Amino acid sequence: MNQILEIIYQHLCEQESKRMITIERTEPMIISLCDFDYEEFRKDVKERLKIKLKTGLCSEFLIDQFTIHKANQGEKYGDKTEYYNVSEILQLIEQIEDNKVVGTPFKKEPLSGYLHIHHNACTGFGSSLVRNIKEYWFKNNGKIHPHRIEEFEKILNQHINNQLSTIAIIMHDKAVFNRNLRGEWLMYKIVDNKKYYLCLAAHKEGIDRRESDKNIFFNKISKSLMEFPELKFQSVSKMNGER
């Protein structure tokens, strides 16, 4: 069993590295927004939002993010570029609108009062998908999580005569189906029972959590303040306090 786990862990590490699209890798092939029909993609996103939103509002900044991902252009998160399945995230918005799921509020400034919900690893096409599957099964040292051993043994006993790739695929499916995965966030805020969807953000957009939170607030959320004046007063106070 340990040998099989070691092989699968090494395979996931290799795949994560291969799928890790860094800014350095993409610089020679950066595509201008003029090189694809940006407005057509944006129009499609807005039409889909009309169906998904009940009373909530979506920021223009988030619509731009959706447009970039729908066009498969990728978006920079730190020194990485990620690609997301927009349809999955729009489905999540619909679930939030219907109160079927709810985000977790941030407790520390400058993000306190804002909610975040994982749009989970299966919306990603790059290294984040593999990373989340790896973290579902394994600890940082490559050892399987103790609470996953029984789950893995069941897979192994049921498929002991199959190829290793079959076991790996089933482990992948189990992790994705579980959907209790750490991925990137959809961020929103509720004011007077109305939901404001603000941006997509990653759990690490700085050298540490504190810097990451500041970058998310100042580089992303603050762009929605002029658009939604009802959010502006509290956010401006935070900006002045943090500065």
C-alpha cells in the first residue's frame, strides 16, 4: 500500500508542476484583449447572470474576471496564472441567491464584513486542481492523511487487480466529488439582505495572509466601491485606517 501511495503522490507532484503556469512561462505569449472578441464573451456572461441572479448584483470587476476566464485567457494570482470554469461559478452564485449555500465571513481587517466561499478546485484547469486533489489525500510530507486511510483501503481492495492509473482516477473522482476542497474564493457582501458579488480571489495573493488580504481589498474589492455606494462608507473607513 505504501508503495502505491508513494507513486501516486509523486505523480500528483509532477502534474502540479507541469500544470503550474507561471507569469514567466506566459510572458512570451501574452494576448491582448483586442485579439479575441471580448465584448461577445462579456455579453454572454451578463446574459447568464440575468438568469442566475435573483435580487443580487454583480460588480463590473467580477464580470471582467468572468469574461477573461470564459475566453480562456487566464488570470494572474501572485506569480501564477489560473483558468476557471465560469459556468461552475455562476452555478454557485445561483445557489447563494437561493440560500442553499452561504459563505464564511472574514474576521480580520481589512476584509471583515465580507464573505468568501470556495468555488472549489474542480472549477480550475491548472495546477490548483491537482494541488487540491493532492491535499485532499496527502499531508505536506507525502504521507496519507490518517482519516483518509480507510477510504483509500476500500479503493485499493475493490480495484487491487486493476492498473495503478485506475486507482489514481478513482482517488481523483473521490476528491472532486467530496467538494470539501480548498480552492479559490468567490467574494461577496450582504447589505440589507441584498448580495453583492465582488470578485474572485485566491487564498494566497501575497507573501503571507496579511499581505494577501490587503492586496485583495485594495486591488479588487475597492474597485467596486464607486459602483456600489452602499458599500463605500465602511470600506473607505477601512482604507483610511489601514493606510
